[in-house]
Amino acid sequence: MAADYMRQKLTNFTETVFPTNPTQENRQHHMIRPGNELVSSLPLQIALYFNVYFFPFWLLTCVVILALKFQHLEQLFQFVIITIYIVISGTEAMRLYLGYLGNLQERVPELAGFWLLTLVLQLPLLVFLLAASGGKPTPAEIGVHIIFLIFLLSEIVVGFFALKVMSRQQVMKFHLQEFDDILNPNRDQSESSRYEPLR
């Protein structure tokens, strides 16, 4: 009796703090059938979570240090570094959004886009910022670049395995759906006839 009371109070508190749409919640329960496995990657989600909070700190540090050393850089490196910061900043918001969407909602195209943006665009640009001696990197810049590089490398490795598992799961769901359609050929007709208007 006390356990039911506590469960009800906890449920009421949770619904007050985190309001949900009951029709959407019921629809989600119907979508997840028994036997379907959720394959979202927890390590990838943890890396994305901390990356979201670290990125503004990285950007602020880089902008402040660039403003301090801007006059001491060659004109070519002034242009290149500003361009790289703009590209990284614009890409990072889109990359993190695709990572969250692809991982939490198990969408393979979004997760693949996140992984490709990380591997093909963000990683080479960050390595260039670390390796280019003409940019005159300061110790603070090197420190935040290395932390950002660790985030990118971990997301590449974990994202690869998450993408592999998720794509395998989606292929299996597709084949199970085809198998289900073969076993129950009249199911689609009965469902469509149920929604036909009465004449």
C-alpha cells in the first residue's frame, strides 16, 4: 500500500517537472513492440553531451586568444584561421544536432552525416590548427584544441560502432517486416478496410 502511494506521488512529481503529451507517449508504447531492441549508444550520447557544454568554452577561448594575437599573425594566417573558426563553429552546431537526432531516434542517415562531418571536416581542421606553426598557437589554445580533439576522436570511434550496430538493426527490422507481410498478407487489406468510410 505504501509502495503504491509512493509510486503515485513520484509519478505525479515527475509529470509535473517533465510534462509529456499522453497521446504521444501512448503512441510510442505501441510503436515499440516486444522483441525490438533499442540500440542507441550510451557512450556516444555521453560524448555528445559533454561536447555540447565544452564547445562554447572552446569557441570563447579561441576568439579571445585570436583577438590578442591577431596583429602578430601574417595576413594569410589571419584569413585562414578566421575562416577555419567560422567553418568549425557553423559545422559543429549541425554536427551535434545530427548526432543527437541520429543516436536517440536511431536514424541511420543522420548518424552517418554526423560521423562523416566529424571525420572529414572537423578533424582535419582541428589538426591543422594544432599543427600549423604559422598560427602561433598559445598553450591555452593547444590545451583546448587537444580536449576538443579527444572529443572528436572518441566520437569517431564510438560513432562508427554505433552506426554499425544501428544499421544492422534497421536491416533486421526491414527483413522482419517483409517476413511479417508474407505471413499475414490479408493484414494490410483488413487494416485498410477498417478505415474506409461507411457508405
